[in-house]
Amino acid sequence: MPSDVAKPVEPTPPPAATETSPPAATAEATPASAEAAPAPASAEAAPVAPPAPEPEPLPPRQGSPLNDAALDQLFRSARTQYGWTGASVSDEDLRAIFDLMKWGPTSANSSPARFLFIRTQSAKERLRPALSSGNLQKTMLAPITVIVAYDPKFYDYLPRLFPHTDAKPWFTSNPELGQETAFRNGTLQGAYFIMAARALGFGVGPMSGFDNAKVDAELLSDRGWKSNFLVNLGHGDPAAEKPRGPRFWFDESCLVL
Ligand SMILES: Cc1cc2nc3c(=O)[nH]c(=O)nc-3n(C[C@H](O)[C@H](O)[C@H](O)COP(=O)(O)O)c2cc1C
């Protein structure tokens, strides 16, 4: 069945315990089976066979698999967008995407990504000189171009975002770790942004073909943020999509030890 056809999905049962399941029998996990055990036999009662051992409790699941229509929208049918319908993207849409994106995990909950949404023609003109020629037209026509940036001084917010420990000195005492953490987690949040936008029905076109230093100087310097990559955001025109590129097979990219 082609991946862009929604298939009815039966609810998936929880996985059976396997050798690869993490050990789950903990002191906290046992009371239920203890309650279910038969009452102790009295001295007069005939001996009975011990009850069959309870199966090991399964680790708690984080949720159920999304249905195929959702997986198609997020991954299998989702395509990088290069052209746009006339449909606009509202401020409420941007907030809705952000409010999903923000729940993605970052190290020490550092949340270093910052997002500058470019919508107006005048703001687009400030971006124009930094764009590579191949990225110019689609960016100028996109309803929104997102500058996915990061705050190199993300650690200033750790007392609020990670209050149960004093994490700020981890990064102020080690600038290299601070930069690495800002970039790694800012990139992750950019990816969460892409998936949040797709989850809400928008099309995205990420781009790294631009001059970061020019963008930083023109649009980010007052806040000290650094640009990472750009994302055109809107409702994609399928006619402008490029042929789907192949992907690696599992065995080419993965090892299981
Ligand atoms: C971080 C990043 C940077 C990219 N930079 C550019 C770019 O500068 N210009 C461009 O046309 N496409 C760019 N792309 C688009 C990729 O080529 C595209 O996402 C990839 O080929 C997969 O296409 P598909 O989603 O349609 O399968 C970029 C994608 C990512 C994720």
C-alpha cells in the first residue's frame, strides 16, 4: 500500500516481554502481584501446588503508536517544500507550533533555541543579501521564514529552567561546553520545530544555504543570538516538490551491539 494512503490501524497491544526489555521487576512494581496471591494456607489445609510465577511486569509505555495517517504526515509523506500556496500563517499558528516544539527535550532543559519569524517584506529585504542564489526566490515568497537561532548565553536562564540544581557554572566555567550545548540543543529544537509544524499541518523548507554572519549582524546582533539554519514555513505547493531522494537502509546506518 502506498505510504500516502491512510490505513485503518488496529490498536497495538503492548509489546511482549523479551530479552531486550529493560529489567522491570522492582520493589515498587511487585505489590499488585502480591495482592493477587492466594491467602496463606492454614495448618490444616491440604498442601497445594505453588501458584505459577507472575509474568514480569512490563515497563510502562510512553503512549500508543500514532496511526499511519499521522506517521505519514510527520515522516513518510512529508516533503521538503520549495513553493507555496497563497495561504498565510497567522501569529496564532506560530504560537501553536512553538507551544508544541518547546516540550521537546534539551540537556539540562536548557532550551537554547531562539526563533525570529520573518514575515514582512521589509524584514525579508533585510534577509535577502544573506541568502544563496538558490534559496532566494522561495524564501522571498514564503509566508514566513524562520531564523532558527540559539542564545550563546542560554545558561543565564538555567536557575529558572533547571531550578533543582545550580547548573549555570557547568557552562560559564567551560565556554567550549557552553557553545557545544547551545548548538546541539538549539539544533534539536530546530528539528522539533520542523516536526511540530508538520504535526499541525504546515509545510517546511529548511535551509543552510545562507551567510550566517550577515544574518547575525543584520538581524540578531542586538540580542546576541546566533543563527543556525533557516526554515521556510507555509502551506507547500506540491507541484514545486523535488523528486524524493532515497534513504539508507537500516543496516547501512545502524549497528546494534
Ligand atoms: C539543515 C538543512 C539544510 C538544508 N539546506 C537547504 C538549502 O540551503 N537549500 C535547499 O534548497 N534545500 C535545503 N535543504 C533541503 C534538503 O535538501 C531536503 O530536506 C532533503 O533533500 C530531503 O528532502 P525531502 O524532505 O523532500 O525528502 C536543507 C535541509 C536541511 C534539513
